[in-house]
Amino acid sequence: MGNDDARRAGLRRAGDHRADGRAPSCAAPQDYQRAEVTVVKPIFLDLPTLASLLSISETSVQKLVREGEFPKPRRISARRVGWLMREVEEWAEGRPVSDLPPPSLVGSSRKA
């Protein structure tokens, strides 16, 4: 594994404290360990991101809000609204379990 590959994979060499974060070119793959990665969870979601996250259209999100079946957006600023991630997750957890089978692989390139 090259240095660039290791860096992209979130790996760093044990004891490597160079200012630029790059490992020396002589480092062997076993000299690398997984670096800690901090993931910041968003607080608010905008409509396009929310629709994509839920795998439904923006129009469907707006319809669910109008019908009172989905959390209302919160005012972030004078001209911006967003949905609280926590409320969206609570809504998703409260959705009923489906009796429908998962979708088939329609149009897949696999031939039986």
C-alpha cells in the first residue's frame, strides 16, 4: 500500500508526527494503523438532502408535511428552513414495518 493509498484509507503510520501528515516512503503496510475520524452529524437537513436521504421526491416530502404526516421544517434564518435530523430519525423509526417483499433486481445485468 502506497503512502497516498494509506492516507486516503484513513491510515497513518504509528509514531509518524510529520507536519504534513505524510508517511515516509519506506513505511511498510503493517506499519500503518487506523486513524481516528470524527464524523459530524448534521443538525438540520435542507429539502434536497432530506428527500435524497429518504429516497422520495421533494414533492412527496412537501405533501407529507402538508398532510401532517411528517415533521414540519424549522426556521434556521429569515429565508432558510430545515428539518431537524433528530425529528426525521424519530419519524423514520416510527414507520411501520412493510409486508412487501424487497424489490427484485429488475433490469440488472445478471443473467440466470
